[in-house]
Amino acid sequence: MSKKHNFTRDTAAEGVEKALKMLEGRWKLIILFHLFGGQVLRFSDLEKAIDGISQKMLIQQLRQLENDGIVRRIVHHQVPPKVEYCLTDWGQSLCPALDALLDWAAQQPAQTETTP
């Protein structure tokens, strides 16, 4: 059961700012899309799947997502070490909002040239 909020302009702006801060960064949304749908991926699989991301940046972005409660890090104590990542339930609940954002962006009206 979801809780309805009665936002004011100020509290809505603060809430959006807080949400965007958790998702800011070039790679976070890409990481999330790879993990949606219950995917559990090893670090190396994420690194291969995301073209152009450095190991350092992937580690940094995953740590931030983990600290914000969006991603869960699973460590399997074995040799060689195995670390996997998946979304928390709260992180997975972000999927419909991002789908809605994609739908919204796809509906962008054609740009027309205007003369000043």
C-alpha cells in the first residue's frame, strides 16, 4: 500500500531534488537499466555491458547506489572472490517511474525552427 503525500511546491521541489541527487551521474541510470527485472550481475558482467565505463567509475557509482539503498551488493566468500549486484525492492520500484520518463521523452514534439 503506497502512502499519498500532499506536496506543496516547495516540498515537491525538495523531493525531486533529493531523488535526482541519488540518480545523478553519467552511469547510474545505465547501471539501473541493466539490473531491472531482477537481474543479478557480477561486477565483471556490468563492466562488460556498459561500454566506456572505467572500473573506478563503476565501483564509485555502485557504492553510491548501495549507500542510497537502491542497489544491493552480494559477496560470495570463495576463491576467486565473487561479488554480485542486484536492485533492492525499493530500487526495483523505480522501474515504472523511469519507464514513464522514457514514454514522456518519446512523445517530444518535433522541433521547429523559429526565427528571432
